[in-house]
Amino acid sequence: MFWEIFLIMAVVILAGAFFYRTEILNAPAVPQGSAGLVCFKEKCFSVEISKTEISREKGLMNRTSLDNNKGMLFVFDKEGIYPFWMKNTLIPLDMIWADSNGKVVFIGQNVQPCKSLICPSVMPNAKARYVLEINSGAVGEIGLRLGDELKININ
């Protein structure tokens, strides 16, 4: 009797997890018309805006490329510690955490795709409200450093 109940509960939990994951993976990464511009000095990136939990979970998953001068900006309601991971992300990225004023508080450079079942998180050591994901190498090319200011213009 115990094992029957255990198996039924396990099946229900696994089915729920499968349907939840399917919903996230099939959801659009960004609501229609959600775009913006993030600039550092003269260098600007056209960004997709990710504001919802589902779009933040999907992020840049399963994309095989990201055009130069493009990126994704994750926007949170308030400042906090927001770790990111590279599960199902196929391209290496630079990740930039910025506070509510656009000040760069943490940078993850050349973060590689995760090819295993368990993926490590990139854990910032400072509170941020925004996280910008751009192609790997872009941070070095533009000379972005901690304390620099990003100009964030979003709809």
C-alpha cells in the first residue's frame, strides 16, 4: 500500500514538472513589443526585455546565436541577489549586473553553456535590479568595468 501511494505521488509530481517545463520552454522569451536600448559610452546594445518569471527562466535558452550589438535585459521589480545559470543556453555569454541607477555591480565574463544535468550558477556578490546578457567577449571589447554606468532605456 505504501509503495502504491508513493508511486502515484511520484508520477503526479513528475508529470507536473514535465508540463511546467514544457510551458516555460514553449513560452515566448519576451512579450511582443518589449525592446530597449542599453548603452555604455558610445556602445549600445538593442535588447529584448525580460520582465516576467517565465521569460526570465527561459532567457536565451536554445538560441544558436546572438547578433552583435544585441542582448537580453532582465528587469526585476526590486534590487536583490539574482544568480543566473546556463542550462539549455547554447552560446557563451558575458553577464552584467547593474543596480537601479545603472551602476555595474558585478560582471560574469565568458560564461560557458552548461552541458550537464546540474548546472552551476553565476552568483553575484552585490544587489542588482538589471542583468544584461550579451555575446561573450563584448565586455572586454568595450572596456566595461565595475562601477561604470549603463544607460538603460526601456519601454
